[in-house]
Amino acid sequence: MELKDHIKPLIEEKEFIADVREAQLSQQALRRVFAVKKTFVDVSFRQSEISQCYFRNCRFIRCDFTGTSISRSNFHGSQYEECKFNYSTWEHTILDEEFLDNCLPSEENLARDLVRSLRVNFGQIGDYSAVNKAASIEVALTGLHLFHAAYSRQSYYRAKYKGWSRFVHGVRHAKWKALDLLWGNGESLYRIVACGLFVVVAGAALLSWKDPLFSWPASLRVVATAFWGSNTTPPVPGDYLAVLTAVRFILFGLFMAILIKRLSRR
């Protein structure tokens, strides 16, 4: 086994007193570095370690944070324009929620990994609104990646996902899509409500079509009432009642699961 030293130069307890342009800070360790309202243009932080630093209200333009490890720092109020954050990791760092809207990589798998790191980071600093937003974005990016892996004609995906692997990703995407329609893959209370309404309307339509005793308004009324477990006049057929009861319990369980998960993030 052949190894070589890989010691990162240390920049410690320093303050940027002027704007920085076209600087190389790659593969360096920045600790307790301070900057307020400074502009960084074309600065490379590739594979660096930024720890216990303070970059408040700074502006980063075309900066490269690829593979950067950022921990226990403060980037509150900072802005980022055309910056790269591929493979970067974040931990216990104060960061604005708008980062999720403007700074994700274009590749959905890289964006998903970054959002996953940011979701954990936002939970560590107690920003639970950003945690929920990051979780929703992560779910959407996961579905997009599965779709492209299974169906995209782009050369990258067709070279990487072939044969059995492509079939597996297609099955995973179908599963993801079904759960997304049911309850947003655990992130949408509105989807559960919509599913409940769909079951009631579909059940009423089927009942009015199969049984001439039930007109459309009457079937809609009795099915909606039976869905909530109340007795109806005339009574709903037993098989309808069993299905409605099972669906009600399932949707209620999913509804409570989302509430518990969101409360546990707090």
C-alpha cells in the first residue's frame, strides 16, 4: 500500500478586510475565519474544510464549493450567484432557507444528495420550516431521478442504467408514483384529503351506476356519510361499507403518520 501525506494548509483566526477575487482556497482548512458584507468572486473552495467561520451578509459570485465540508459556521444573509455546491456537506451551519431555491445543482441526483445534507443541517439549527421544505424537495428529486433512470433517452442514463437495472428503476418509480399520489410519499396532508374525496366520489358514481335505487345526489350523500362511519338511510351495501371503512382507517393512519413525523422533527 502506497500512501502520501495529504495535509491541508490551515487558515485560522483571520478576517477578510476587503473583497476577494480569483483566489485559490482549494483543499485548505478555514477555521474561525471572519467576513461581513464582503464579496467573493471566482474564488475556489474546492474540497476545503470550513469550520466555525462567520460569513454574514456576504456575496459569493461564481465560487466553487465542490466537495467542501462546512460545519458550525454562520452564512446568514449571504447571497450566491452561479456557485457550485456539488458534493458539499453541511453540518450545524446557519443558512437561509432561500438556499434551497437558488443553489441546487442541475443534476437531480446531486441535488438530492445536497438537499438531504441540508435537511439534516436545518434540523440541527432548529429551522423546521426549512426541514419540511427540504424533505418535500428531496422526495420530488428522488422521483425525478428514478424516472430519468428508467425512461430518459439521455446518453448518460442509458449508458449507466441498462437492462435489469433499468427495469428495477422503472418498478421503483411506479412505486414512488403510487405513494406520491396517495400521500405525497409521506409529505402531503392535502394528498390524503384528495384521496378521501376521490374515494367518496368514485364510490358514489359506481353505486348510482350499479343500483337504480340510488340517484347521483343520493348516492353521494350516503357514501359520504358511510365513509365517516355513520348509519345511512337507505343503507349502503355491505361490500361498499367494508371498502369505505378500510379506506378510512388507512387514510387516517397515514394522516397521523405525517403529523407525528412532522412533530418529531421539532
